[in-house]
Amino acid sequence: MDLSFGAEYEAFAEEVRAFLRKHKNDSISSSLNMAGSGEEAARMKKWQEILVENGYAARTIPSEYGGYGAEPDLLKTVIIDEEFRKAGISRGLSNQGISMFVPTLLQYGTEEQKQAYVGPTIRGDMIWCQGYSEPDAGSDLASLRTSAVLDGDEYVINGQKIWTSTAVEADMMFLLARTDPDAGKHAGISYLIVPMDRTGIEVRPLKTMLGTASFNEVFFEDVRIPRTNIVGEPGQGWEVGRATLVHERNMLGDTSQTENMLKRCVDVLRDYGALESPVFRDRLMRIEARVLAMKYHAMRLLTDRLKQRHPGVAGLITKLNGCQLNHDICALAVDAMGEFGVLKRDSKYVRDEGVWQSQYMFTLGLIIGGGTAQIQRNIIGEIGLGLPREPKGPERTA
Ligand SMILES: Cc1cc2nc3c(=O)[nH]c(=O)nc-3n(C[C@H](O)[C@H](O)[C@H](O)COP(=O)(O)OP(=O)(O)OC[C@H]3O[C@@H](n4cnc5c(N)ncnc54)[C@H](O)[C@@H]3O)c2cc1C
């Protein structure tokens, strides 16, 4: 099996390496942390600008919306990922706005919406949060009850969302709300754009086991937004919202991030003497085998996309496998540190500012976020393997 990309693409890989050499001083190393704050965030925004300008971020987003405007070429995208990973350089900002909302908007949004939101989002000037889950609607998302009722030219929103990541700092939310209570469970939902500074929105932070409030409850009381803030048609929200979920699952199961994590994990094992231990070597070998399998699975999906074949449920395996693997890699690193593995960020003996300890807990959450592992398995079993569908519970009444 020939896994090389051919002469044209080898030349492109050299172009990427030259870019990385030229911008060595502006670039940001790919750390395990997914988000930064203060000075770190400002440096990341600057790096993002350089990446967009040179076509290494927002590469295929049309230039009229602020992207680079390159023709889609999946192999080039893979090569960029590879070269950045090998150099240990960050691929730039990745958040719910850039990775989930923008591709959805490009597919379903109006021209005005694309003009207004894509540019600021890809530059990191506009932060988005995802208003999907509710206290009684998580895995069974279509049970959501937050309502949006038309009143003249405005929707009036009432209800509550929960587990809303980054809602405190977000400028905007993409929201699933029930716009037609008389339509069927899935048919009455619409996908709305909500500025977070509207009167009637209250955000209450929720502290996680990390000790920080990375997600929130969001309450809506008579919140008014223009009726033009709908993406797609009224009642099309389930379809639009599912498109966003596909992008979310791709983001969460990103192979290059897992490979990067494994590379750093091996450094930890080496530094703490764990590579001398047959027990740790055995664990490492098993994880490396799974990472390799994930990489080749990603290449198979890439082939499907290049040949315009629908990957079916193979795409779902990426999120299921990737999120579990990321957590297992962090667990291996923390275990290899022995008693140092329980240190907190402020200890003088802690490694990498405690990032392994915090990622160990954060990655556990990502097995749940974006659709739990159990739900992914149900879908793979029912749609992929043709197993009988599980019995549905009774329909909820209001
Ligand atoms: C880190 C993190 C970030 C998140 N960020 C956001 C966000 O930004 N925006 C947002 O809207 N939501 C967010 N969520 C919420 C997330 O989408 C939900 O937690 C998830 O969909 C599960 O819903 P739930 O918590 O209500 O659990 P439930 O649906 O109540 O499930 C509880 C348990 O039952 C299992 N279960 C439920 N139904 C079935 C079934 N049919 N078969 C087998 N097992 C089942 C589940 O797998 C789970 O283990 C986030 C969650 C996490 C952990």
C-alpha cells in the first residue's frame, strides 16, 4: 500500500515547512490546553490572523467572507495538519464558532448572515456558544422546551439551557428552540442566532471538578431577537442542528490532536523513568496501536471523501474512539508521574503547569459532550450494524 501523496503534494509539504520556518518567532506551540486567556489569547489571535492570511486557517472559506478562498483539497489539508503536528506548532483557534457554527452557516445561512458572522468568527473577534442541552433534554435533545414565539418581526425566547460551554465570555449563541409546539417533536424546532448581550439573558457559571467554571446555565426571559436571526427555515432546526453536531464530532475526534498528545505523553514516560517498566511499556504499546488504527481509519474516511462516498457510521467511530483515547493517554501520563500525578497547578513540583492533571479530567467530560459514548454506540449499532432499535419511551407532554 503506497501511503505517499506524490510529487505535487511533496512540493506543497515543503511550502508548508518553509512557512513554518519563516514564522518561527510568531508561531505558538501546540500545547495540550485548548483555550488560553489574557496575553496567551492575544498571541493566539495574532497567530490566527497570520494563518488566515496565508491560507493555513479558514483555508477554503470564500475570501468575500474573510477566508483565504482556496479550492477545497483534502490532501492539502491533511498535509498541513501533518507538518504543523511534526513541528509542534498550533493550527490556530478551534472553538465552537469556528469549527461548528461557521461550516453550518456556510451551508444553511443567508448571504447577509455569512457577511455578518463568518469574518469576525474566524479571526477570533466573535466568540460563540452552543445552546442545545436543557435540564431535561440532553441525549434526547429533541425533547427541548425552550420556546421562541414570533411577535411581529421578532422572536421572543423563554426557557433554560444548561452545560453551555464558554457562555460567560461568548458574544453570540446558536440556539435550538421550539418555534412550533404543535408540530412533531423534531419538526417544531428552529435554529436561531442570539446576541448574548440581549436583555433577559442570565448566565450562571457552573463549577466543574477542574475547579473552574468552563460551562454554565443560561436563562432566557422574554429575550427578543429579530426574526431574520433564523438559520434555515422555521422548523428546519433539527436538520441544521444535526449538521452542527457532525462538525462538533469531527472536531472532538481530531486525529492530529491525539497524535500530538501521544508524542508528549511519551516524553512524560521517559522523563519519569516509566519507559523502563514493562507494565508501562505494555500500556503505551496498546495505546500506540489504537492511535495508529485511528490514523488509518481517518485516512479511510479521507478516501471516502475524496471519492465522494458517504462514510456512513464510520464517521461516528472517530468521536467515540478519539475522545476515549485522549482520556486514556492523559491517564497514562498521570499514572507515570506516580505521586507527582496528583499535584495541582500551583505546586512547585508540578509538570507542565498541571496540564496533564486538568486534561485528564477535561477529556473525561468530552466522552459525554457532543453526544455521549453510549449514544454513539446506539447509533453505530442501530444504523451501522442493523441491530434492532431500542424501544422509545413515552412521548413527553408539556
Ligand atoms: C465538557 C462538556 C461540555 C458541554 N458543552 C455543551 C455546550 O456547549 N452546549 C450544550 O448544549 N451542551 C453541552 N454539553 C452537554 C452535553 O451535550 C450533554 O451532557 C450530553 O448530550 C448528555 O446529556 P445529559 O447530560 O443530559 O445526560 P443524559 O442524556 O441524561 O444521559 C445520562 C446518562 O444516560 C445515558 N443514556 C441516555 N440515554 C441513553 C440511551 N438511549 N441509551 C443508552 N444510554 C443512554 C447517557 O449516555 C449518560 O451516560 C456539554 C457536556 C460536557 C460534558
